[in-house]
Amino acid sequence: MEKYIGLDLGTTTLGVASSDILGFVHGVETFRFPKEAYSQARDYVHKLVEKTGVKNLVIGLPINMDGSQGFRADSSKRFKEDLLKEDPTLKIELVDERLTTVSAHKTLNQLNVSGQQRKGAVDRIAACEILDFYLRMKGR
């Protein structure tokens, strides 16, 4: 099985997850960058791709509950386009990420995680959920 990197893009954070050759998903980290400094997040992703050799990316697409797409969805689409401009060999999928952050908060509640630990974990867990959903959707 191919490996994948899952990304949950926010305005100041990038949650990162990865899958192994068996298809298990693992949280990697939450990368922080200045508000809307997406070029720093893209640079981080390119370094991660270079370091790991993983060219399959899954990026969460924030779709509103009514199915519409707003400026946050546009940010994810631009992020994908800009990554591909810099490295056209990447394979990037956008995946509906509705309720992944809510689900991440529920997971942290069940584990009694609070404070600073919670802040650092939410985006990483959301990235795991995005990637896990994609892999299940693809039957992997």
C-alpha cells in the first residue's frame, strides 16, 4: 500500500497525519505559522515530502453544513494549486472535512485532555480523521 500525508489547513496551523504501508494513520504534528502565511505552510509540506518521499497528499476541504463552499474552501483549493505549481509530481486529493474538528474535540474530551495539550492536538487529530476517511473511502 502507498503511504499518504493528511493535512488539516487552518489560518495559523497545519495539522499533519501520515499513513504507513499497512494503512494505519498516525498523527505527526501541528505546524504553526503566522496568520494566513500559507507560503510557510507550503514550504513545510515540501520539506516533509522531501524528507519522507511521500507524494500522496490529502487536504481537508472545509465545506459548510449546507454543502456550500466559502473562503476557507477557497484557501484549501489555492493551497493545493500552489503546492502543485511548485511540484507537479505531487498527487493531491481534497476531502470533505465537515465535523472533523468537532470529532477531534470529542476525542480529546474522552481522553480528558485540556489546556495547552488540547490546543496542540486538535489539528493533528483532525488531520488523522481526514486521512482515515479518505483511506476508508478508497477501500484501503
